Amino acid sequence: QLQAGPAEPGQQSWWLSAESQILKQRYQAQVEAAKADGRAKLAACQAEAAAFESRAAAAEAARATAELQQEANESELASARRSLEAAEAKIKKQEFMWVTGILGGLFVGALLGGLLGAAAAASTPATT
């Protein structure tokens, strides 16, 4: 704001020049303050963007880790299934061999019993 200056014309020119200089300096100070404020806001936005990018990278790393863990779990599950299937096949084979052994033993026993019975019948004299 300009204030009323000296009444004499020569002094008024000097006074207006000084007042103009003061206004120019105030304007320049406001411009510099606005620039500093803008730089501070820009730095804050950049820091926030960097923090966001960091969180995004951490989330992506966590997702990738979870994906790898899921793949490992699926692989372990498949391996466990194969082991279970192999164990079931082995048990069935052992059951088959056990049943076959029992039936074979019964057959051999019956055969031997029949042969021994026939031999005993042949060695005993017939009575009439």
C-alpha cells in the first residue's frame, strides 16, 4: 500500500521510488515463500509416492512369496499322495500274497492230507 508522501515534488519522486522498491521486495519475498512452499509440497508428494511404491513392492514381494509357498505346498501334497498311493499298493500286494499263501497252504495241506490218507489206506489190509 502506498502511503501519502512528502508534499514537495522533488521529494515525492524519491519517496515513490523507495515505496516502489519496498513493494518490489515484498512481492519478491512472497514469490520466494511461494516457491519454497511449492518445493516443500513437491518433496512431501515425492516422499508419499516413494512410500507408496515401497509398500507396493513389499506387497508384490509378499504375493510372490505366498505364490512360491503355495507351489511348494502343492508339490509336497502331490509327493505325499504318491507316497500314500505307493503304500496302498504295497499293502494290497502284501494282502494278496498273504491270502495266496493261505490258500496255497490249504491246497497243499489238503493235497498232502489226501496223499497221506491214500497211502494209509493202501498200507492197511482190507477187511471184509
